[in-house]
Amino acid sequence: MKHYKLFGLLTALNITFQLVSDVTAGKIVELFGLVVSVTVLYFPVVYIISDVMTEVYGYARARRVLWITMLCSVLAGLMYQLVVYLPPGPGFDANEAYTRVFGIVPRVLLGGWIAVFVGDILNNYVLAKMKVWSKGRYLWMRTIGSTIVGQGANTVLFYWIALSGILPPSVLWVSVFSAWLLKTSVEVIFTPVTYYVVAKIKKLEGEDYYDIRTDFNPLSVKVAD
């Protein structure tokens, strides 16, 4: 396997934003009159990183990063539950606060795991296929198009699994559309940045992968050089 200079850093950033989203996704805020999860402010970065990795390193490597991220998220989720269920020591008065913060995490985590996996796989698949089809042109169309599909699946699955029963149905579906619109808008706004970053990383790494013979099985972690 080739050695890449920035692959490890991008993987670490992807994991970081995912873990932050795991423990904050349950907070609902109002932005510009829209009721959404607070993660709309930073979770789109995960998709931008995923776009960059798929565009530069290819679908298979981005898929492997997704599996690593999911593993880290599962391990972190188990640790969160350990925090909740271990009895507090004498004089520790913050246990109720810990329980309140992490008590909703199991459902949020389940929704997040399913939504992230399905959304990321769809995003990377669409981006990789469109790259081959367009012969590497129209990066803006590929990043935005893949985000529309991936974020759409991610948002519907997460809100339905994690927040149904918490939000009234009318508010839930308005929130789904609002979150999808905001997250997709972030991708559009950051398109010039994505262009710049992709060009720089391609030049630095000497890589511009085309998924012509790639096995797109989402359950595989194999990477072919």
C-alpha cells in the first residue's frame, strides 16, 4: 500500500468530528428560524473530508476510514455508558449531570451509526461513479450531487431513529428538511475551499484515483493498490 502524507491526519479529523457529533447530536437549536440538531454547524465537515478522501484516494480507502471511524464511535459509545452506570464516589456531586448528558446517547448513537454508515457509503459511491463518468471534470457537480444524496439519507435516518418520539411529527419532518438544506448549503458554500484543498492534496500526494475496477461492497475493507 502506498504511503500518504496526509491520509492519517484526514482520518483523525474525520473521527474527531464524528465523536463530537455523537455526544452533541441530541441538542436541538433554532438557527435562522429553523429547528435543527446542533450538529448541522459542524457535521458537514465530515462529508467534506469524505469527499476529499474519495476524490484523491478513492472509494476503497474512504470506505476503510469510514469503518475505522465507526469502530471508534462504537468504542466511545461503550465508554459513555460505563460513565453513566458506574456508581459515583463519595463527594462527587456531578453524577446527575453526567447521566443527563450521556443518558440519551444510546439511541442517538444507534441513529448516528446507521445514518453515518448509509449516508457516507452513498456519498462516496455517487462521487466515485460520477468521477469516472465525467472523466474527472465538474468537481463541483460531483461534491454537491453526492452530498445531496448522502446527506439526504443521513438526515432522514438519523432524525427518524434518534429523535422520533422526542419531536412532534410535524416538527420532526420540518427539521429533517431544514437540516438537510443547511448541511447541503454548507457543502455549496465551501465548494471553492474543497477545490483548493483537493488540488493541493493531489499535488502533494501524487494521487488522483479513479474507481474503475473498484469493489463497491460496503462491507469490505479491502484496498487494492
